[in-house]
Amino acid sequence: MPTTDTRITEKEELDIENAYQDMVAAVKASLDEVDKTNIRQAFVLAHDAHRQQRRKSGEPYIFHPIAVAKIVAEEVGLGATAIISALLHDVVEDTPIEQEEIDTLFGERIGLIVDGLTKLDGTYKHEHQQAENFKKVLSTLVQDVRVVLIKMADRLHNMRTIGSMPKHKQIKIGAETAYIYAPLAHRLGLYEIKTEFQDLCMKILNAEEYEDIETRLKETEEARNDYIDEFLQPLLTELNKSNVNYIAKSRTKSIYSIWNKIKNKGVDLSEIYDIFAVRIIIEPPRKEDEKKLCWEVYSIITDVYKPIAERLKDWVTTPKANGYESLHTTVVGPGGRFVEIQIRTSRMDEIAERGFAAHWKYKGQKLTTDHFGDWLDNVRDILENSNSNAIEFINDFKTNLFNEEVYVYTPMGDMKVMPKGATALDFAFNIHTDVGYHCTSIKVNGKLEPMGYVLQNGDKVDVVTRRNQKPSEAWLKYVITGKARSKIRSSMKEEKKKKGELAKEALVRKFKNLKVDFEESIEVLIKHYGLQSRPDLYYEIFLENIKLQDLSKTFDVVNGKLVKKIDEEELAEMKAKEQELEQREVATAELIHKTVEKRGKTNLVIDGQPADTFEYTFATCCNPLPGDQIFAYPVTNQGLKIHRLNCPNATQILANFGFRVISAGWNDDNISDFATTLRITGIDSGVGVIQAITDKLASELKIDIRSLNISGDQGTFTADLQIVVINKNHLNQVKKALLEMPQVSHVSRLES
């Protein structure tokens, strides 16, 4: 049980010292005496500063920065500067220690990193404060990537120890991690951290599916290991005959990766054959021999097992945008089972596991690399051109965290890596901002294509420009990358600002003629016309949507101030609106009352209260059922929307607007009927499929069928079936019964 006594006991002091020594022992980088002294000094300072603080679990707070420093040292592979910064990462934010003290004691570089890791001042209040904090971290990314690497370690330790936090906070942090941190870890090449993020998030947001796959993997572990031994035996025999210095490993895919495949391919776990992969790690005598040796090992493997040609992936010749290098092939193993084999050198393996940090090591401690330079330039562009909307910034940034990529070429044959789904106009901005700004037309493979053309692997793209061409608002529809979007918005803002300056001059003259105070009167106009800012007002005046010559018809001048006129007609209109509002409130109250009566006593609980006291509806994007993990999200003029925790929109809502989300759950004391839709696929036997399914549901299971749409294609059928069930357990029973039918191969619940 957590304790309220903040004093550290003798035993805890001993445990803290042991944790610190364990962290130091885990350091992979070489440390000199100065490094060791500075690390110890940082630990002592952090320990003293956090002495009165404990975590939610009850343990002394200092265990957290020690654990973060250990992740930085052991799992990311960074050195003394990052370790010191990790130990101090919460000191300025959570204790009386000032930033200036850190700068003085440890120098400018560590001061910069700690400042980057320190959240915005608690006195700063903003509805998107988490996004603003993340934006601050990213602003230092282009100066020193260690800020983000330490932030990754901080979030990883928080996720590993999240069990002591309230459930609603776990959900918010998990969603935020899935939305930003896991994709960022992927983009930085931190494979192991990305994989653990995904699994930990799934454990929170999709707990049932996680536990189901975890249990089934444990049940089949022995058989899987036996098969791997059988598969490796002839392969290792041939490799041992060669002069290749190698290590053979096998790994089971992550639970999240398996679940993703189940969802995307619509199959059961038993139908996934590449649950594990074999990795051959080689040590070439010279770096120049790496590629050659990888292909030699590929040749040995394909002499033993037949390869599946279309599943060969060569990231040795063309590394991924995040620096990943490896040669992947899939072969037919014993029993006709497909097995993936990854071939890479020890250098490639370290880069695959540690990404940017390993590049740093192999590039001689540089903060940018060939693989990451372009990406960091894109991040810098987004930061320089981002507006005040932090959510918009995060969404722009997130487009740079792509999982899949396409390779396209300039007319001179230079290869450019673009995110999958990127357009020809994205490519123009990727080449150079000016090329994007002045783009008039685009040729792809010699053929004229629209700006929104989606790039394909191998495309050769030629951008035609004209100096007087300028971006328009419509261009935002043709791009997906953060760089292009931020540059177009920046251009639009600049153009809007220039036009607004002309209108501002006219407005100044008008106010001068009316003899009214500029500052007070302009605020009156902004409020009256429902605008967000002064630039918006100036632009509306430029467009003549607001006519300055008509101001005297709308406003009087009283004591040097603009005062809105109210005539009899307007008074009558105001009264009519008030009456309409009263009638609407009465009608809404009656509607809620009727809805409650129709539902009967609901089994839904919102914010700890019976849901009948709230105006709410179930989100049609995910159609929650009793038993689903849910949350409530307020929507303007629509009351509360109840979403499933694994709704397609949940991650973005929780990550960006977690402060607005309200907890919700189910009370099992009451029973109601809920409609949901199942998709059933199977073998089309030609006769009686529909009757067999409907008999099973209606006659045997007594299920109410609302609608049924079925189609057949080349011996298979797909049926979308809307049924009425009591709760999620009832639905699972229905799915299980359908899967027992010989004609049915897969049953899944549709999101909408």
C-alpha cells in the first residue's frame, strides 16, 4: 500500500543506492573519471531534490529518474551527457531547483537538454497543454536529438509502471503513447522500444484481445520451439560448412503485431503462420563486404529451403528512411509452413534495435546522419512554420512518422523517400519550399498528372514551376505531409497578412474620422462579427465581407466608443430568439424524459452517476455494447458521445482532448437490447448458406436479426448481419456458435 510518510527509510536508502549502482553497471558507453564524477553529482542532486516526493506506487520518486537513466544507458545506448540529463529530467519541473543552477553545475549542453525535458510552467494554462508540452520537446529535437530519446525512456518507464495509476489516467496516457510516442520511436528506428510501447498500449486499450493472444501463445510455445529447432537444423549444418561468422536467433512476433495482422487480414491466430521469424546475424571481416556477405548467406538459405520470390525485401541495397538495413526472405519450411528469415550484420542489427542512437555511434557522435538529416529538416520546417494551434502542429508532425514508404526519383535519378500516400505536390515541397510554392504542373513518368496524384514506387517526377505562381487554400486538399501542409498554411497566412495590412490602414482612417479609440473599438468589431483575431477582421474587410462605409448603420459613437445600435426590429428578433430557446429547452427536456422512459433504467454509468441524468448517444463509429470498455466525450450541441475504448477514433480523441473526456462504464444490474453488426466470411456451398445462418441465429440462439446483406465470389461468401444482443458476452457467444458452423471461416464485429 502507498504510504503518506515521505521520509525515506534506511532500507529504501540502501535500495536506492543499489538501483543507482545497477544503472551505472548497465552503461554501455565508455566513461572516464570526469563522467563518473558528474553522473554521481547529478544523482546526489536529484536524490536530494526529490527527497520529499513519492510516486503513486508509494516508492521514493528518485527510483524513476534512476530507471530512466538506466533505459537511456542500457536500452538506447547513450553516454554520460544523456545519463546525467535523465537523472535531472524532472528536477526543474518538480522541485525548487532552478534551471540556472543546472546550467552552472553541468554546463550549457546538459542545461539545454534538461530545459527541453521540462514541461511548460504550471501557471501556463491551455486546453491543449499536453500538445504544447510535446511541441516544446520537439523544438529541441533539431538541436539535440537526445531530448527526444530521453523523453522516450521517460515515457517507457511510466508505461511499465502505469498499474498504480487510476484507470482513466492509464487510458489517456496509453492513447497518447499509441498516437505519438510509438510512431516516433519507429521513425527514430527504436524497434524494441516501439514494440514495447505498442504492446503496453494494447494491454491498456485492448486488454481482452491482449490476454487472449498472450494465453494462446503460451499454450503453443513448446510446439513452436520444437518446430524452430527442426527448421534450423539443416540450415545451420550448411552455414557451418561456410566461412561465415554468424549467430542464429529466433523471435516471436509481438502481441500487438499479431493482433494487427488478425484485424487487417480478417483471420484467426491459428491461421497466421509467420508468428515467429529467424534472424541470421553475421560478422563480416570488413564493412565493405557487408552487402556481399548478406547475399551469400541468402544463397545458402535458398539452397536449403525454397524461397517465396515475391516476399523478398532488400533493405540492404536501399535502407528504410529510419535507417533500417536488413535482407528479408520468406521460405517454405518443414510441413509447408512459411518462415521469415532476416539476414543482417551485427552493425545493422544494432541500428535496427537502437535506431538513431546507434547511427550516432557509427557516425562518430554526430547529431545528424544521412538517413535522418532530411527528416530532421522536415521537422525543422514544421516547427518554423507552425501556428499557435498545438493540435494542428501535432497532426502535421505525425504525418512525418509514417510506417510505410515509397521510393520515387527526380529527373536526374536522385531517389527520394516519401510516406505512402504522399502526392506529387508533397514531392514538390520535399524537393524545396520554393519548388512547392511555385509549382504549376507535374509530370510523372513523362505524363502530365494532377497535383493530388498519389506517388507509387519507382515513379520519376518532374515539377514544372512559374515565378508568379502562389499556393491556394485548395492545395491543402492535395497534400498529406506535415512539411507541405505547414508551408502552404504559412504562405496563406503571409498573403492574408499583406492584404490585411491594406485593410488595417483603411480601418485606422475610418476610426480617426469617427473620433473613436482604436484599441477598444476594434475589439467591439471582432466580437460583433464573431471573429477570432485582428488579422481575421482585417482580411474580412479586405474581401469586403465587412464594409467600412456601413459601420454607421450598425454602430453609434458614444463618448468616443463604438456602441451597437438596437432598433425595434432587432429587439423583437432578440425576444423571438429567447422564446425559441426556451421552447427548445422544454422540447429537449421532454425528449430526454421520453428517451429515458423508452430505455427503462439504463445500465450505463457516466462520471459515477446514472446515465439518465445526462444527455447522451452512442457513437455510430463504434456502436458500444455493455461489457465494452467505454468513455464519454462531450460534443458541441450534441451532449455526450459514448465511444468504445478501441474505437477507430478513440486514440486521437484521448491523445488530443483527454482533458475533456469523462469516465463511463456499465452497471450489470440492468439488461437492455443493443444492435451490432457482424461480418461473416466462409465457403459458399451454393445452396442453403443464408438459411443455415438464419436458422442458427433465429431458431437455435433466439437472436433478433435486423438486416442481412450477403454476396458471393469465386466459392466464398461475405455476409453483413445486424443483430440484437444484450451485451458483449452475449455477442461472443453468438460469434462462437457461428464459428462452429462448417461453412463459416471467420466472424468479426464491424466498427460501424
